[in-house]
Amino acid sequence: MRKKGLTIKDVAKKAGVGVGTVSRVLNNSPHVNPKTRMHVLKVIEELGYIPNPHARRLSSGHSGIITTIFPQMVGEFHQLLLMGIDRVLENEGYTSFVYPLYSDNRYRFVKESSDFVLGTDGLIIDALNVDRLLSQYIPRNTPVVSLEYESSNYDSVLVDNFYGGMLAGDYIASFEGEIFIVTHRPESELESTVFDERVNGFIESIERKGKKVSEIFEIPLDWLQAFNIAKGIFRRVKRSLIFAATDYFAFPIVEVARLLGLEGKKDFYLCGFDNLTLSNILNITTIKQPIYEMGRMAGEILLKRIKGYSRKPRAIVLKPELIVRKT
Amino acid sequence: MRKKGLTIKDVAKKAGVGVGTVSRVLNNSPHVNPKTRMHVLKVIEELGYIPNPHARRLSSGHSGIITTIFPQMVGEFHQLLLMGIDRVLENEGYTSFVYPLYSDNRYRFVKESSDFVLGTDGLIIDALNVDRLLSQYIPRNTPVVSLEYESSNYDSVLVDNFYGGMLAGDYIASFEGEIFIVTHRPESELESTVFDERVNGFIESIERKGKKVSEIFEIPLDWLQAFNIAKGIFRRVKRSLIFAATDYFAFPIVEVARLLGLEGKKDFYLCGFDNLTLSNILNITTIKQPIYEMGRMAGEILLKRIKGYSRKPRAIVLKPELIVRKT
DNA sequence: CTGAAAGCGCTTACAG
DNA sequence: CTGAAAGCGCTTACAG
């Protein structure tokens, strides 16, 4: 039967050493006699002692954890980003937790509860208006890096979404047909404007070529809605040219085209955004973002900040590229 | 210019009260004179004071956070589960962080670093061999709930996957053709055996009807591989009956069928597992799991444990159901 | 309702 | 290499 509240003192007493020595063993300090270390380790094992994380963090001043905040958690995109972030952090003994904001309550928690937001050593925040999200308290000892949103207070890592939209526009404008946009309507006013930028870039390019967009559909990140909109478009228009501001919408659109027996690059043209695996499988033309790379850079900057780097925040902007496939 | 290391003492001094009073204000204690409260709040505001989370957690003994661990993070399934978990926890002032295990390093961190795993008030662990994952240390003050894996040490919430597999088998076996299984090969020995159970249930049902499975394909959770396997099957076999142990595989399989001009329920039959949104859109027959419900129950049990409930762990088993669509 | 003080369980100079 | 002690920044009985 094990005792509940084992502390470092219990270990020290049983091992016949001071708590300092136990602590050094726990933290792999080189300044411990190998024999002492072995002995202490054995006692720890016997007792089944587990250090209290909160105490460790309070006295050491750090947790070894960083938090990544996403507006929602839809899969591949986010996992890739995380892998990029890990790439850098893991070497330094850090790891990252995820806090997805798929509900109003979660937004509220982040906005109002500095307590748990600042319980880790750093924050990477994706596709959110960071400045407003954190307006109720200013993280001072907790560095923040903003992804996909250009912050005025923190370092940012961005993709040039306007340019990406233009690439899509250049592609689409080179064909004949009626032009449509299917884009994401943010579910919170705190979501960043990446989709708007893509759409604006697209429209800019289209108009430069003297053409115009017939209709813009703004919907939540919901396959079914995209599906229904595509049905409407394909049924009404003989030949449609569609820009899906994210691949997630491109998937169901292509599906509808298939159901109706429409052929890509003949009956319709479609350009997505993101270059997810499924767009590769479905052979969808899309705009590629360097997702993993973005994560990596965000991790790098955050790490520098954690280590004390204190220059003025700046933004890094990456370029997207067009990938032409069969739509 | 704000000072860096503001503490509760600075606030107390400036407000002319004791730290206890500041603490009570911070924690919304009812035992504070409204005027005192207002004043302290103003000072906190002026100073821009933010309480140190680690200190709070050390003295209060809890963090208000629970951690959910997934083998990977592929999207809809996990978000639904999380929403179910939240449903219960939010009412009690808790919120949940996610720790996805998409890399070996992450497995290692969980297995070896009790420190950060136990830094929250509770653990919900999905589709992993919890007993082995946590074998290196026994969480004592941190309750654990296992999802999709029947643990011998902790409460479990499960779906009867074997039965689900049988439902799929009953469906598939009622048609003529060559039978295939496409299932997930765990990338870590610590992943749970949900897929095996589904497959075993399927085979059991098939064999009871005097039929047999031609081939079993085990692949990672990778659309491209499923895509290629489907190609092979459809090209070789005139009429195939396929059980995809997860809808994620069913999507690309249907895609290949489309490309080859094959018609569901005529040229091939396909039954997936999970009933994700995309299987609805693609009209794929599948086995429905009560995902949200599972999350909700896991959250409920965890909460009870956090509050001190200490009976012997037990397992709750939910039933899946067959949803017949156009494949 | 409030303040002074003990205590949460570690880490880390400090002196040896 | 090691121990005793101060300190991390809160919370929470306790006495008033």
C-alpha cells in the first residue's frame, strides 16, 4: 500500500541524504557521486515517488511545455504544422500541447483566463487575431508567436495569401466560364483574415484581366454545405470556374462534379488552397503552402524568445505556389 | 514601463491590504468587502498584474486542466470526442488540452516524463494501451480514463468493435463477390487493438456464413496507400466486397471506384467504420460509433474521479450500428 | 471581513 | 560531491 503524498523529503529521509541531493538526481545534475545517484534512484523506485510538477515549475520557473492554439482542429494541416514546431522544440527538451478553439467557451477561456494560457513556457497561435485574443492581459514572461496572422505585438510567420489568391486568379482567369468563389466564413470575430486575403488576391487578379466574379459563397468549414453549393453551381451554369479558398471545400465540390458526370478541365475548372493529401489523390489543382516550414520557423522564433532574445517583433512571409493538376 | 516580476505582494502593498485579501479577490471569494474588492481589482488593473499559474497550482493542488491524449490527430473523429468531453468538464470550470502522439518522441515523452503528463488534473487517453503507456509510473493523484481500450487499471469507455465488425460482416456476406479487408496497421505497439477487433468480428461473421476473406491489407493511416490498394483490388477482381476498418480508408477506395466507373451496390460493395461526415457525403455504407457520447461519458467518469470517487475501475461498453447507404 | 503566517514541494546558490 | 536553508508565489486555515 503506497502512501499518497510522497514528497522529496520522504525520499531524502529514506535514502539518508539531503533533499538537495535528491533534487540533483532528479534533474540529472552531473554533480552527484555515481554511487549516491544509484542509491537515491533505487529509493525513488522503491517508494514509487513521483515529483510534483507544479512545485518543480514554480521553483525552476519553467515547464518545458509550449501551447499551440488553433481555431479548430480539422486534421492534416494542423498536424503538419505541429510536426514543424516539434522539429525545433524537441531538441531542446520542450514539447507542445494543443488547445483547439472549436467552441465559444474555449475562446472565452483563452481570452479571460490568463492563468491557464500562461501556464506553459510559450504560445504559438494559429490563424487568430492574436492582438485581440490576448488583449485582456499582456503575456510578459511568456513569448508568443503568431502564425497566419500579422500581429503588431508579436513575431509572425505568414504565407502571402493575397499572392496565393492571385496565383489562383491567374490560373482561373485563363479559361472561359462563369467564376465562383467558395470561401470560409469565420465563426468567430477572432479568426484571422487569411481567407479574405486569398479571396481579395483572387478578385484582384480576375479584375485585372477584365473579368469578374459571379458570386461569392461564404460558409463554415462544413463539407455538406460546400457540397450543396457545388450542386447549385453545377446545375445552373454550363461551365463554371471555381476558386475554393481551402482544399476542404474543393473535395466535396469535385465530388459533386463526379456525381454529375462533369469532367475537370473541360466542364469545369477548380483551384483549391493548401495542397492537402486528398487534393493530390483527387487530382485537384491547388495553391501549395509550406505548412511544415511555417511550423518550423514559428518554433525557431519561439525558442529564441524563450531563451531571452528581445528584439522588436517582426514578420516572416513565405511564398505559396500554384500546383496544376486535373481540375 | 512595467516591471517584470510582479507578485501578489506588490499588489497587496500598493493596495494597502494583505496578500490574503488579494488572493481572495483573485479567487472570487465571497468573504471580501465589495469596496475592498473594487479597490484591489483597480490596483491589479493598474499594475497589469498576472498571477503566477505554477504558484497557484502548487498551493491549491489543482490546475483546472485535463489532458486528452490521442495516437494521432486526424480531425473530425477527435474533435467530436473532445466536444463530448468538454460538454461535461466546462460546467465544472475545467478545460482540456490535447496531446497527440504522432511521433516516436511524443510516445517517449508520455512514457518517460511523468512530470508533464501529470501536470494536469486528469488524463483521458484514447485508443492506446494505457496500462503499458503508463507502466513506468503509476499516476496516483491523477485520475485516468481510457477510451477505446479496455484497461485493467483504469475506467474505460468502449465501443463494441467486435460486434461492429460483425455487423459489417453480416452486411458484406449477404452479397456475392471476393472479400477484402483494408485495415490500419498500428504505427506503435502502444496503439490499442480496436482495428483488430473490428477485423476479427468481421471475419467471424463471414466465416459463420461459410465464406472467407481473400486478403487483408494492413496499412498506415494514409490515403495514398489506401488509394493504391483499391486500384489493385478493382483491377484484379470483377466484383469486390470490401470492409474498410475505418472510413478514412473508405474515402479513397470509393474515389478509385469512381475513377474506374464502377457503381456501388452493383460492381462493388463497401462498408466503412465510424460514420464521419465525408462518408455521409460520399454515400458510403458504414458502422456508426457514438463518438460524442463516448467523450461525454469519459468526461463524466473523469470528473467523478477528480472529485474523489474511488470505487474499482470499470468498463462501459457502447453499441455501434450499421448504416446502409449506396455502397 | 481581514492580516500575519504557515505551508504547498520543489530548486538552487551557499558554504563546506 | 553534499546538506541546510532560503526562496519560488501563491492559498488557506487561524485568530481577530
